[in-house]
Amino acid sequence: MSRTFCTVMQVISLCLSIAIYGHVSQLRPVLSFCSNSMPSKCSAKDCNSKSGDRDVSLLRFPVDDVRRALWLQHCPHNFVPKKSSVLCSLHFGPMKHTPRKRSCRQLNRLQDPIPVLTEDTDGQSQPESTVLCRKKLLYGTDESYDVDGAECAETPSKKKRSPDLTVQAAYLETVEIQQEELLNDTVYFEAEEIQKEQSLSDTFEELHRLKVENNALQEKLNILQANQEQNKGLIEKLREENHTMAVTTSKLQFVEKELAMKTLMLKEMHVQLNNLKKTLRKELAFKDNMTPTAQLIFNNERINAKKNSRGQRFSDDIRNLAINLSFYSNQGYKKLRTIFRLPSISSIRRYLAPVGCASGILKNALAEIQQQIKDGLHGAEATLSLDEMAIKKGIHWDVKLKKYFGFDEFSNKEQSETDDSVSSMATQALVFYIVGLDGKWKTPVAYYFTNHIDGTRLGGLLKEVLKATHEFGIIVRSVVFDGLAANVGMTTELGANLKYSSSSMPTKTARTGRRAAALKKKLTCPFKPNFVHPSTGEPVNVLLDACHMLKLARNLLSFSPVKLPGYQDPAQWKYIKALFQFQNEAGFRLGNRLTRQHAYFERHKMKVALAAQVLSRSVADVLRHLREVLKVPQFQGSEATEQFCRQFNKLFDILNSWNVQANGDKAVLTKENLEEKTKELNELALFLAKLKLPSGRLVYTSRRKTCIIGFIATIRSTITLAHQLLHRQNNPLSYVATRHMQQDPLEHFFGIIRLRCGLNNNPNALQFKSILRKLLVIKAGGVTPSLSSNCSLMPVDNVSDVNELTVDQDIMMDIEVICSDEEFHASQLKDTSPTNA
């Protein structure tokens, strides 16, 4: 109530002041008091000044950030000022008033007041400068004065207002404040006049300066207007460019939209690509489990899947595969083309057309071998084999070459072209076939159409082939052939001697004179199974095919009994037949392979397997078991036959070695076992030289001498060649497989030719040439020979031969039932009957 009363009294005082002075400015103290009716506190640190304190004014925080920051230095830490936040005048230094235009809304403000830290900030004292300033404004002196008997030297900073204050005291206080305000207004008007005079002179100077600047700006404006006239054309051009830019921008926006669409499509394609990658990974994982041929066909199908027949393209491997498949049967190949995408028959003929295959030396085959030798794919040392194959007589016209084929190339050429007689027609194809000693490559190098060529002409052809192979970097270490008389004469023509001398050979009295002297000279010449190479001068060893020699040894035993040194009874073929009959009656075989074809081989003379299975260790073991253990009468006296089979089995195993892991007689020749093998081979050669007929004549001097002389020549050449290859200083071989020095690869080559013609034993000359062209294109091992050929294929390493089984006391029986099922079951019932038990 007392505060409300004071407020009412101030309003009444204001009304009296207006009545006395007639000026609205006298309302300011009252309005200030009314506005500060709610007490405000100073925001400075450790300051308790409030709005009601005497001689203390409160100032609001400035809006300027710089000044505000200076004011905030006197405030507590992290203080944030509000609109109502203030600082009291005790924190400021001497203040100077800046005269400004008076209005009802704008009061006199200090010019840039900045707070200054004073010593006493507790509100009990007031800076002296402020008090003196007010004294000068009111009384014009610095002395202290009295108001109503009170001394003003020391003014309390705080005045407590009592609710019992009378109206008179309020009136006197109001009058004192009005007098002070009146004095301030007088000073203000005087300062304003002085400022007007100063500002007038400043205005004239500023006016002159503005005129000078105006003139400069007018000159610049004239220049700019002149430039504007000049730049109107440029502006039009820029407008056109702007229009073009706008069109371009619209186009770019369209392109941007298209790009966004394509980006979206690209994302979709990326998802599809990831799916294809997953599918491809699955296909690759599937391909890893496929064979190389299956992978080849799979890739070809994927490449040519969406192409027509004219747009399909095939790799070299697919071409070779197609030639290989068409070799067996054209009809089967056509059926296969309905399933897989393969070249047509006409395309295969076009592939084969550039391949040269004229009779004579095949230089393209030699060139390919030479390139493989340079590339280091295999060695250069090889064995040369030669043999003849029967062909069908006939004259055939070659449409492309415009030439007849089928004549004997070594007869009179003028007579053969005009005369179609039988004598001028070729009946055989002579083929020279070369095989690497490492067993990694083989190929025909020459062929000729002949009609019973003699040894002299054959020797000349062999010299030409040896010279050609030397030109292409192939080193021929040995020559292999069968026991034909022309082949033996060929070696004699080249300087070898396969006539085995003997002093016990009978002579006829009719042979007298020069004929007898020539015969004696041939018989007394040393045995020489080699001749000199026509190009290098090195010795070339002569070997007779061990397979042919084994067949001749079987024929020798079946033709006549053979006496062995140290045995009273001769070796006879009747024991072989008796063994077959005994096993046939018993219904099983005693660990051997004997069948009717073995015992009666007249219709199967060329089968090497039949001869090898008869002259085997298994047959010898059975003969001994039946003779010594079972005491069978018909096998008494078969000791020589048993020994004959054992010796030829051992000899053939040594001359037919191929497996590096084999042991015993079938082991390959190495440095470690060469001395032992040499000793065994020499003993076998001595055994062969002592074989006799029932008449007492040595076999190698009889008409059946070819097998004995052939084996002896092969033994000596094998020993010489093994020492030469294993003990040389430069690049010695680690082993020598004697099977690579045989004629089996050439026999397989003949079997392949017969297979192409539908197992035709005698193709004509034109068919032989076309088949040979295909075989030159097909890689080695591309065509498998027929299983019914004369020579067996190279066996697998892990297949064991029954001949390796050893029998000490009890025979190991490989039982094979050759009776009917009813007889077999009946025999089992009979064996398990109670009576037999």
C-alpha cells in the first residue's frame, strides 16, 4: 500500500510540474521511475546496485557485439545478457553527453560508454568525477552545498524509502529533480548552437567535395554512355548467345533425363551381369570336372550356339577332333553332327587339301619333327623301321592332279605309262617309319608303291631316307625290319653282315671254282650287325623285330623237334598240344592262356600274342607241375620243351621292356643293371647258337635260321646301343626301353590304315594316299589302332601280366570254366555229395 501511495504522489507531482513549467520533458523522471517500478539489479560481479539507489543509473547492454563483449568482461563467467539486463553507472568512468535531437522517445545518451572497473563496486560510494560533473551542471562549482540544511559532500549511495513518507517530502524531491533537468536542458541548447556553427562550415566543405566528385562521376557517366552505344551490337550478340544457351540448356536437360534412364538401365544390366558371373562361376566349376575333350566341345558349343551354318568358326583343336572322328566313319560323323556343331565333310576335305602327300620322302612331316626338336619337346635320337603293306592292284585316276596312280615306281616308267599290264602295277606300299628313342613321337617319313623290290634298290632307298633325316636334324641310331630276304640283302648292300660263320656247315661238291670261293668268303666274314651312316659316318645298328623272331621260333618248334644242349629228349610241339587237351578235358586252365588258337595256330600265324603266350614261363611251370608233381604220363620227357619256353620267354621280356617300374626280366636297361643284362643276353645268344635239328645240324645254318640269326643280331645291337646311350658324356639317357626299338609302331600304323577302309586288308594306292594325308594331320595318338591287330598296344603301367607269377612248389591256378552252366553246377553237386565227403 505504501508503494502504491508513493506512485500516486509522483503522478500528482508530475501534474503540478506541467502546470508550472508547461513542458513534457519534465515527465521523464516520473516515467523513468514508473518504468523502473519493478527493481532491476546490476549484472556485474559482486555488485548489489538496484534501480532504486540514489545517484546510480542503470544502463542496458548495447546491441553491438564488440561493445557487448567489453561489457561482459565485468559480468560473471558464462553470463548471457537478456533484454532487461543492465550495468550500473558505478562501473563507468567520466561520461560526456552528446547533444542529440530531443524527442519524446529518445533521451540523452552517453557517447559510446565503456565500463571501467572501479575500486569500490559495492554500491556505498560514487565516483568523484560523476558527482563533480553534476555539481557543475547544477551550481557551476565544485564545492559542497546544502539542500534543506543537509551537507552534500557525502551522499549515501542507497536511500531507503519508507512507507510513511509524506507528500511534502515527495514534492520537494520532485522539485529538486526538475531543477536539475532544467539546468541540463540549458547546457544542451548552448552546446547545440556551438555545434550548429561547426557543422555549417563542415557542410560547405562537404558540399565542395561533393561537387568535385559529381563532376568526375558525370565524366565517367558520359564515357559509359558512349561505351553503351558501342556495346549494343555486343549485347544483341550476347542475347542471341543467351538464347542459344537456353536452347542448349533445354537439350542438356533432355540429355540428362536420357542419361538418368540409361543409368537406370545400366544398373539393371549390372544386376544381370552379376547373375551371369554367378552362372559363369558355376559353369567354370562344372568345367573343372570335365575332361579336356569335353571342355573343348563345351566351348565350341557355347561359341557357335547362336550362329548359322555359314557363320560358325572352329578352332584348330576342333578341326583336328573332327578329322579324327571322321577317320573312323563318315556316316557316324554325320550322325554326330546332328548332335554337336562340327565342321562338315567338305570342310574337312578343304582342311586336308594343302597337305602335301606325294609318294617319296615326306618333307612336311620331317619339318614338323625338326621344329619340335628345336622347341625342346623331345630328343633327336630315333629308330627307323621299314616294312611293306599289301595293296590292291589297280590303276586309278586322280581328278585334281590329272594323273594315274597304282603303278610300280621302280619299274620302267615309259612302259608303265603306256602299258597297263599286271607286272607294272604296284602290289605293295613300302613305308619308312621313325620312332623317337624316348617314345614321345613317331611319324612316317617316306613311302613308295612297289612290286617286290630287291635288296639293292631297297638299300638305295634307305640311304636317301637316312640323308633326309640327317638334313632335318634327326639322328638315326638303329634300323629295324623283319626277316625278309630282301631286308637282309639291304643290310649287306650297306656294309653289314648277318651271315653267321660256322666250320661245321656242310659244303656241296658241285660248288667249285669262283662260286665256292665266294661262298667261303661270305661264311668266313665276321658277324657285323651294323653299317656306316652315309652322312655322319657313325655306326647304325641293325635289329630284327623281336616279335617276328618270336613267331619264327614258335614256327620252328612246331615244324620240327629242337635239340637243346644238355638235354637228351628234344623240345617238341606235341607237349603243347597235350597240355591243351588235358586242360580242355579237365574244364579249366592251370594258370596259362592256352586255347585252341594257340595249339592250332595255322590260321593265326601273324598274331604275336599267341606266340608269346605259348613260349611263356606259365606254360613251362605247368609242364613241370604235371610232370613232377602230378606224374602225368604224357608229359614225361618234356624237360627240353620246358627249358625252350623259359629261355625264349626271358629273351623276349628283355627285348620288349617298356615299364620303368618293372623288375626282373621286364625291367628297362639302366646303368645299374646293364652289366647283369649284358651277361644274360650273351648267355642267351650262346644258347641260340647251340640249338640243333634232329639231324644234328645247327639251326642257324639251316633254312630255319632267320629266327636264330635275327635274335643274335638284335642282342648284339641292343647291347651296343645301350652302352652308347647310357655311358656317353653328353646328355646320357637315364634308361633305354627296348620296346621303342621294335617294329610295333609301324604295324599299328598299318592297322590304322586298314581300319579306315572298314578293316580292308588291301586298300588301293589312291585310298592309301588319302588315308596317309589324314594321318599326317591328326596328332600322334589321335587314332587308336584296332584291338585285333597283329601287335598289342602299349599296356597300362598298373596292369600285371600273368607271366610274372612265380611258382615254387604249388601251382597257382587261374581257373577259367570252359564247360556249360549245367555241367558246372552238376560238378559242384557231385563234389559236395555225402558219398564224396
